[in-house]
Amino acid sequence: MSYYSQRIIFIIEKEIICMDVTKIKNLVDKVKENMQQVIIGKDETIDQLLVALISSGHVLLEDVPGTGKTLMARSLADSLSCSSKRIQFTPDLLPSDVTGINFYSQEESKFVFRPGPIFSNIVLADEINRATPRTQSSLLECMEERQTTIDGDTHRLETPFMVIATQNPLESQGTFPLPEAQLDRFMLKVKVGYPSKEEGISILKRFKEQNPIDELKAVATKEDILAVQQVYAQVHVSDDLFNYIMEIIEQTRNHKDIALGVSPRGSQALLKAVQVYAILQGRDYVIPDDVKAMVKPVLGHRLILSHTLRAKENQSDAVLDDVMDQVTVPAEELATKGSS
């Protein structure tokens, strides 16, 4: 290939990856509106799912049974023309049931790899904490490395790749707590919560005759998602906001009620989340409110609280509120200025 043809290809690629916030927001809004045909009153939760999807992260949905965790994950998968699989986690589920297995094919007279449900673009891991730790750990390599190793052979997973896991509260019968190492693989931990009375009435009316998810159509392609994933990092972050994010992280490492603060992986996850969240608001730059919106879902599950607080419910949110109160918020006009 000649120098000039290489340069033309380079220029075309540069044009392809230029970020157009309006087009991206329109795409995201289409997906969001599609999901709202099924999910009522959970706009913030839908936004958080889309943040994880665009930033190539994974989501852990936690709440009591029947609050729509699985329905929310399915509505996202059905809104995209991507492959999706659901894995029902149970105590007898084996790692090979997730990743796949090599079996001997008599027709071909050799071992053949049969891929498991993890080889999909969107994987719904339903009630993940009902499986044994051995099976839970089979997801670790897949979620972090985007690959799985079986009998010494490494198999790359599809792109885009996202795990949406649901779990019941740990006090429920027959559950196994997720270890800190696996919790850290989830970019966001989201609590769905009960609907309000008005939302409950709307749900009853909408689901009265049929489940609307059965008629949900895809409104975005795999190529759309991959394109957005390549450009979101261009969202502008000022030096003041880099400093603001790191002061929050440092405060979690020095807070009296936190035994172990946020790791560098957590700080990177927060940066990616706020960049995507800014796009969802129609901006190509980050402001302090973006950081405030993403702190709890990104950092809450990464904290190990002091012994006196571990037994108390929902204490991580209260501790993070205290952390945020101790960090000076940069002025917005400074936060939107150019950075190096």
C-alpha cells in the first residue's frame, strides 16, 4: 500500500471517530425511550445501565425479588440488535455451564469446543449470588480480560461485551456473598427500589393484558454501540475536575469509617462513568454535578467499611455523603476550562 493511500485511510478513520454529541445523545435517547415502554419510573436506573454499556462496564442490580431487575436487563438487551443470553445461577451451576466445554465429537473424531452463554454481547447473570463461589469466579476472567481460558486454550469474547448481574439481598436464603474481588469487576452497583403508588398503577395497567417486552424492537445496532464506545473518552475533563475526582478517592482512603478505600481501578471507573454521563446530558464536557451523580453507584460497592458499620444496611451511601461534604467542589466556570 502506498504512502498516500495509507494517509487517506488515516484521514477517513479520523473522521469516523470524531465525536458528535448530538448524534450520540439521539441514539441513547432512542434506546432509553424504547426501554421506557417496559420500565416505568426508573429513568435514573436506565441512565446508569447506559453509562455502563457505553463505557464497556458491567452492572450489578441488587434488590428484593420482583422489583423488575431481570425485566430491566432484558429490555436493554432487546433494544439492541446484539446477541444476548440469560444464565440462571443456581447452587448446582458449574463453571463449564457458563464458559463452555470441549467435547469429543465422534463425527469429526476430535475434541470440539462448545461455547457457553458467556459468548454473547449482553449476558444476563440472573441471581448471581445463588451460585457457589467456584462458579461465580468463572466470570472473573471474562469480565476483566474479555476472554476465557478452557483446557489451556484462550477464547476471545464478542464485542461489545457486557454482564448485567442481578442479586437478591444477602440476608435472603440460599445466597453466597460475592467476594470483594468480583464486586470490584462491576463498574456500577444499582439498587432498583420499589415503584411509587402512581408508578405501580401504571405498571398494573401496562401489564394488564400482555407483557410489553414481548413486542420490544431493537432500535440500535452493534455497530452503533461500538462506534460510541470508541469516542466517549473524547469528552473534555478539566484539571480542576481531575483534581476533584482524586480528592474524593483520597478521602475514601483516609476516612475514619472506611477500612479500605477505593483502588485505582475504581478511580478510572468513576472517570469513565462521568464522561458518559455528561454525554447523556447533551454535553461534551464534564461538570461537578456529573461526578456527584456517579459517585454512589460507582464507588459504593468498592468500599470496605469499618467493623462497626459493616452490619448496618445502606451505610456506604451515608459514608460517601460525608466524604463528598469534606471535598471542595470546583467552580463550574473553572471546571469547563481547557486542560492539558
